[in-house]
Amino acid sequence: MRTLVVGDIHGKLNLFNLLLEKMEYHAGEDRLILIGDLVDRGEDSRGAVARAIELKREAPNNVIILRGNHEAMMLAALSHPESEQAELWYYNGGIETLQSYMDEDGGFDVPEEHWDFLASLPTWYEDDHAIYVHASLPQGDNGTFLHPGETPESPELYWARNRRFFAEYKGKTVVFGHTITGMVFGEKEKVWLRDSLIGVDTGAYLTGVLSAVELPSRRVFSVSDHVEDEESGEVAGSRRRSWFGF
């Protein structure tokens, strides 16, 4: 069985569907892991969540969707809309998500199915090939990196950008997203491959490139909206987002 790990989608539903086609994903035959951050910044967060729910329903035992920091922010913000957490979410792509959930009358409603799905997402997964988390492994008091099973609710699993983890971790392969390749490590728009670490977030909302890695082969798949941008006169590299958002 192939394991296909998709980087941060961030509402880029069209790119996600293109990537599934390019990988020739077959429900029930392949294991599909979405590394987290389905929502925010892109134009169709609602559609991305609906697609993930559909994929999970088709192959419940072989589709794993992890909690990203943007799912955590979204749930916290909607639970406490007057809080600082809500402001943080709005600033980091929540406005686009709110817009995707608006109806024709301008009303806003997250379907109960979507809410329950997002609230149920696990923080990690493991198979024979690797450990999968959104951001990083937690660091213990003695400086070693902990297996996520030891601290499954640690925010470090979906929030951390630990440069020591990127530089020094050795052990069973960890596949993660959250930090855009080319921002702290690796090359822009390319999956980062090391012996023990694989970074799959190529910044779909910023670069227009969504990527995945197949395990155990380590084959990389990428799709891009650069062609669309050129046809519309937009330069793909000149998007308005900062590299240093959450």
C-alpha cells in the first residue's frame, strides 16, 4: 500500500483535486494523509473541508486528516468570537474562511458535520514508514524529541517551528507541514527531503504550488497554478502574503 502525504491545502481546493488526479489516488488501495491546515487563506476552505469529509467517508480506515494550527485557531475563534484568539484567526486567513461559509443572504454558518469533523481531528499518526504531525515533535526536558504518543495534545505538534528539530532530529522519519519550505530550510516550492525529516508544505496559498510525497518510495508530486496566473496576467511570485504568517 502506498502512503500519500499531502501538504497544507489552505483552501486551495482546485489544486488539491489536481494533486489527487496526478497521484492517481485510489480510495481503499492507497493510504492518504492530509497533514493539516485544510482551511484559511485560500478561496474555498469550505470546499476543502467538504472534500476531506468525502474522502474520509469513502475510505475511513485509510484516510487520515491531522489537526493543523489553522483548524485549532478556527475552532477557538468560533467558540469565542470576541477573544484575542479570534483576532489572531481573522488576521491569519480566517476572513477568507468566513467568506467561504457565507450563504447568498450574507449569513454565516458552519454545518454541524464540518464542526464535528474539525473538532475530531487527531494530532498525529504513525505507520511503518513514518510518524506524521502537522508541525514538529515536542521537545522533552532533557532536550530529546518525544514520540507524539507521549504528549498527544501538545500544541507543539501543530504549532511549533523548532529550528533545532529541523537541524538535529534523528530517528524514525517524521513527515510534517506548517513551515513553508524555502522559509527556514530547503528550496522554495520543493518538498524538503532528509534522512529523518520530510517537509511537505510548499506554500500553496502563497506560491501556488501544492505538493505531496509518496512513501516508502519518497516520490514527490506537485501541482501549480502558475499557468493560470500567467494567463490572467498575475505574477505567481508576487502574492500579497507574508512568508512569516502562522
